[in-house]
Amino acid sequence: MLEQINLTAEYLKNHIQGEMPKTGIILGTGLGALVDHIEDKQLIPYTEIPNFPVSTVEGHSGNLIIGNLGGKRVLGMQGRFHFYEGYDMKQVTFPVRVMKALGIETLFVSNAAGGMNKEFKVGDVMIITDHINLFPENPLRGKNYNELGPRFPAMTEAYSKDLIALADSIANEKNIRIMHGVYVGVTGPTFETPAEYEYFRIIGGDAVGMSTVPEVIVANHAGMKVFGLSVITDLGGKEITDVPTHEEVQKAAIKAQPVVVEIMRELVKRS
Ligand code: HPA
């Protein structure tokens, strides 16, 4: 695995023009519009990057985007790899490993999620304060490479408290309604049964989704600072009878896009 990471990082070092970014961004479902704000962009399709898996889901194009956002150099992932697509955990988290090898220190992530918290409304944006890993596998299972991080990494501050405080002050300044919550990461691709949404709420979850947790675990293992936002695209629970669909999720995510873009852009600038 080390060899693969280094080979891919070498390829990118040789192909990325200009200064290497220290900020990485994973653009989740329907949140790709952040790309429009990245200036002087260089685009590298995943298909051209050695060892990179290729994204398969509708609405996720696969490119690395390097450029300037809020005056900072950033490396964006347009399209991520989901466990439900059939990739294994090493593939899902491979780009984060490569980011680390390139010198990325801070990782910003976004995703779409179903809300269980009864205060939440569709279209709300939630700062992820913590997560519960309910994927059947941990991406760090198997041989540990001490070069990459410790065997038993702490997850006490998986989401940077400083970045959360900064995001709060940005939302406050801009009069943006911002929620806080615990993200439950599950395999999918099924949406949850009413009983499952209820169960996730009872165990301490506020929102549930099919991504993010593997990447955040690996980023923490590698000593990166992480910040995450979830767009609440649907609501779930015992009293909720709406049937979530992929289209509805995309639509809600696109609607919330300006807010997510605004917060992320300002955060990148000030962090
Ligand atoms: N459940 C799981 N993943 C999701 C959901 C949901 O309700 N909405 C968007 N991603």
C-alpha cells in the first residue's frame, strides 16, 4: 500500500502546477458547485491518476481540482468513492492517504444526510461535531504502517474544535441557521427503515449518511485536522412517512449549496 500511495503522490507532484496545496476538500453529493469558486483551476481526471479508483455514481464526476479558493491553494476531490459501490475500505480512503503524502494538513468534507434530530428541517446544514462508525469495517483494519500513523489512533477530536468554532462565528456573522450534530456512517445503499432512523437517534445520532466516516478515520490516523458539513436532505423517524429518493436528496443538496459554499469558502480563507 505504501508503494501505491507514494507512486500516486509522485505522479501528482509531477503534474500539479504551482505551489502544493495544504488544504484538501472532498465535495459530496450535489455540493460540487464549490468548484465554480475555485480560481485558476487545474483539473486532473481520476482516470489519468495511477491507482485511483473511478467514480461510478450518477451526479459524481471524478476529478481532482487544484486551484485557489479564498486566496488559499486547495486540492478538491470532485467525486468520492463509496463503500456501497463495492470499493473496499482501502480504495475508499486511498485519496486521503495520497492527500497526506502530498502535504495536505486540513481536510474539509461535505455530504448529504438524512436527519433524525427532531429540530432539523430539510435543507438545514449541520456541522459534524462527532461521528458513530457503523460501517462493518474500519479502514485501518489490517497491517498498520507506522509511517502513516499509530496502530491505535484516538478519535477524541475527530472533528477539529477550532474549525467548528470558526464555522460557528462565520454562520453567525452571515445569519446562517447552522445546526450541530453527530453523523452516523452506514453502508447503504438502502435508505433506513423508520425503526433504523429511530435507533440511530436513540444511540446519539442526529443525521445518517453513507460516506465520510472512513475518510475522516484515515485523515485522523494521518494527523490531519478535519471539518465536515452535512446537508440534511430528508428526514427519518417513526412518525415520518415521506419516502426518500436519490433525486430528492440531490435536489435538497443543490438547494442548500450556496450556504455550504459560503461557509466552506470563508472557512478555508480564515483557517
Ligand atoms: N440515509 C442515509 N444516507 C443518506 C440519507 C438517508 O436518509 N440521505 C442522504 N444520504
